[in-house]
Amino acid sequence: MALLALAVRDLQSKPQRPLYRSNVRYLREGPGRDAWQLPSMTAANGAGDCEDLSAWRAAELRLAGIPATIAFLPIGQRGNWHAVVRWPDGRFEDPSAMLGMRHSRRQVIRGQYF
């Protein structure tokens, strides 16, 4: 995935604090917007949405030797997606939920998740 490869390169060239110690928070983008940020941009902004946070987390795991990926899961209405980190054993990790995404939004994810 291009986003993950770019995030890995960004962390290599512009090291950041680990995501969960960075003081970055989840922030939902407005309707009709979906600007993807690299970890250095997310750190500078102090916030990111689900793919920004998942890319950062998956990239730091990859740099630690864990072949994590980003998974896009269907959420809510048809055509809406939520990005999470997929661990090599198939488990999902949701950086957005860890960093402030409202619980009610997590509950509407369709399929086998949480």
C-alpha cells in the first residue's frame, strides 16, 4: 500500500515520538474531505483521522520488524470505510479509538471487528 510505504519513509527521515506518546489526537475530517497525512504532518497538526493514525502506527510497527498493514473496514452506510492496523496474526488495532474517536462510531463498524 502506497500510504504505508510513504509513512515508513517519513518516519525514517523525520523520526517522531511513538504514536501513543505523541499527544496526537483523533480528529474526524469534515464531509467531502479526505486529505491523507504522513506521520510528520500529523504530529505537526496535533491530530489526524483514521488513516493518518493507522498509517503512523503500522509504519512504526514495520520499523520495529513487525509486518503490520493497514486494513480498511466498512463502517456505517455503504461506501464508508474506517482504517485500522492489522497485525500479522490477523488482530486489529484501532489507533483512532485509542486517541479519542467516540465509542458510538466504533459500534457501527460492520463485519467481524471488536
